[in-house]
Amino acid sequence: MPLLYLLLYGCASETSTNNHDVFRYNEFRNITSLDPAFARNPQNIWPIQQLFNGLVQLDDSLNIIPEIAKSWNISADGKKYTFKLREDVYFHESPVFGESMTRTVNAEDFVYSFDRLKDEKTGSPGGWVLKNVAGYKAINDHSLLIELKQPFPAFLGLLTMRYCSVVPVEGILFFNEDFRSNPIGTGPFKFKKWEEDVKLVLRKNNRYFEQDENGDQLPYLEAIAISFLPDIQSEFMLFIQGKFDFLNSLDTSYKDDLLTPLGELQKKYKGVIDMEKGPYLNTEYIGFYLDSDNKAIQSQKIRKAMNIGFDREKMILFLRNTIGFPAFQGFIPKGLPGHGNQNLSKYDPQLARTLVLEFIEEYNEQPKIRMATDVNYLDICEYLQRAYQNIGIDVTIDLMPTATLRQAKSSGNLESFRASWIADYPDAENYLSLFYSKNFSPEGPNYTHFKSIEIDRLYQKTMLVSDPEERTLLYEKMDELLMSKYPVIPLYYDQAIRFTRKNMNGLEMNAINLLNLKRVYKTQD
């Protein structure tokens, strides 16, 4: 292991408390901000989750439960949400509050936080969360009213996002842009120290308002120590040595050492490591830009052939060590209401070849398609390339940096592309919004420029349906209709996989892979 990484780890593991009470993990992707207005990716969201609270939160089953709002009421027309706030929530102690060093949260703090989230000067990528909000106001210190422009049954789910966390005006005015590295929240842990590229330390908030089922105050841990080793192999080695308590990544460099081909933990690690797997609300897919001039892209026959022309089960087995679920049931991922039971993508190479021959006969040309990806998914795209060659489709892979791929996808500069959609909030509307015609990119997430009058109608209808079961049936119908047109090829539904040391307790799985540490505790090795 490079000496630099050992030195970095030595710095990152320093806290003024016993390691027995410290949760230690590495973030190889680094953290760019601890400001909830910039909670756009997991590496930022995970520490922000520990530092801040919003009105509502998700439990490990993705149910929406109270957080700072102890209760709420929704008007009959589905447009007005009235929240009653707790009166015992304190901001973390800071000199910005004067001699008192802290104060309680009130409804005006949420008004300020929402205003800031929407303010173009803030530059938050999360302002879209409030795009359907007509207005909000503090009725009194502990009552908040939010009014929507139109009914949106998934709105409470949006409010669970850390973008919607409450921040104190005193902290923002004092630190301005430096609030990113001087966060003041209300969460179970408070900010202690951040040496960028080296370590981040959070300490227990002794005034935290939540308790467990026995009336004991949360959190149990004394501190969280986050390291920033950029080398994934070094992260793995330090985890195996017991220097980290938690490993969330599964890199190709060590996956075969850690897992069997069937995705089980290797025998040599079973005595010291626990592994837990569960559905993760992420669909990996190939998308087609339907406004392309390429006749093969425009052809529904070719898109169908590509959907049924490769073996998803073998792909998961050989390239993913069975981590993930073959995407047979449509675009909505496993673990989310609306995920269907029908096999919409059955492997059928003979039919795929027939469809390709029909295309060749019709247009007198061989179907040729360019498929864009980044290096992280090159192995999957090469697997698809070989499978498509076997059914008569010539696929050229365009390898590009992740940021370039993202921009080109949004701008409509790619014929086809490997992409993924991770749920921002636990409602299938989040997935089906990618196929609503008013969401054409670059203004919205409809990167394929798919348009269907019937799907638009059903999508709009879901906005008016408050009953979850009825809305789920509509989602299933939309997903099935979508998969009869093949604007995308779902590859697999992702699976969250976590590895922890045997002495870790209380770290629960959830389908959006949140890291919730307020109920975690460690026992002696």
C-alpha cells in the first residue's frame, strides 16, 4: 500500500474519542460541500444526512414519517399542506447565535431555507424540488403552510430530500459561501473539523431531539470520521484490516476476492465481515435519442431486437457477480410500487434476428448504431456489442469522460447511451417523468425525446389520484405501454450491497441507499 495513503489514513483516524465509539468510513469520491443546498450526490448527502433535518424523513422501508414536523394535514384538493413543528429542536451551538449559542427552530426558518434554495444567487442544483410550489408562509412560530400550483401526490417524498433541510439565517449571513465548510444544522451529529482531501470529523449532538423506542436519546455514537483516500484498492485493504467499519463500494479490482461468482461472501471473510444486500432504486439502461436521423434508432423493430437480443441473466452473473436483478419488468425498478410482474424483455435471439432481417429488407442497409458510455460501464457495453453482433446489428462504442457523456446526453448529441436513473424520492413518478413530453431535455429529464399522447394523459392523471393503490396501477400500465415502444432498454435493477465489520449494529438497509447513523452502535471486537 502506498505510504501516502497510510499517512493520510493516520491523519483521518484522529479524533479525541475512543475508536469504539467512532464510525469510520472512506469516501473515495470526495465531498464538495456540507451545505444541504448542494446535496446532489451520495458523497455529499451522507454527511449532510447526519448534520441536518427537514420537515419529514424516510424510514428504512421508505415510509414518510415525521422529523421536525410532528404532524401534517393535506387539504381535500391536494394543494395545501399544513405542518405542525416540534418545539424542542435546537440548532447546533455556534457563536453566530450570540451569547445564547443556539436557539430553537421555527417556521420562519423553513421559509428562509426554501427562499434560499430557490434563489439563483445560491446556485443550488436542488431548486427544482420546489418548482410546483405556489407559495409558503409561517402561520405562527410552529405552523407552516405550503401551497402547490397543482396537486402532486409525491410531494411529501420530495420534502424528504436533504435539499429541503432547515438552515439558520444567522449562519448563512455570517459564513456566506463558506457555509459549505462551516455547516450549522439540527441533526444527530454536529460539525467538528474538515481538512479537505484528508478527513472530516463529526461529533455527537447532545441536544438532539429524537429518542429511540426505549426513550434513550439518539445518536448512540460519539463521532463519525470520514477519510478521503482516492485509491479504491487501499480503501478495501484498510477495511479488511479493521481500519474502516463500513464499505459501500464494490470495485472490479477486488470483487472476486470478496465475493464468489454467485455473489456470496468468500469463506475467508465470513468470520469478520457481514454482508447485506437489498433492492436499490436505480435502473441501469440504454437510451435512444429518438430525434436522431439514424434509421436504425428510429426503427421500433431494431429497438425491440436490441431489447430481447441479449441475455440479462448471464450479464449479471459474469459481469456483476449476481449483484443486481435482470431488468425484465420494465423501467420502474424492483422495490418500488409500480414495478410490474410481467416479463417484458424475454431473451429471444431468434426473434431478434428476424426483426433485424426485416429492417434490412425494408431499408436495404445494415443497422449501425453508436453507443456512448464511460469507462465504468465499458464491460457491459462490450458485452452488448458482442450480443448485438450475433443478431446482425453493428454497434460502435464511444468511450468518453462521465461529465462529457452527461452533457452530450442532455444536449441530444448521442444516438444511444448507457445511463442510470437513481430515485430522488420514492415514487415511480420519478421514473416515468423521463418519458413525459413536456420534460424534453435539456430543460427536463426526457433524454430520449420520447412522446406518447397516451402516456402523457396517464401521467397527468396520476397527479390527480391520491389513493396509492390506484396510482400504482396507473404506473404499471404506463410502464407496460412504455416498454411496447422501446425508447430505452432496461439492463438491470441495481442492488445495494454493504459490508460491515462484525461489531457494527443498527446499520439498516434501505432502497435509496441512505446512510442513517443515528441508531448505529459498536460492540467490542
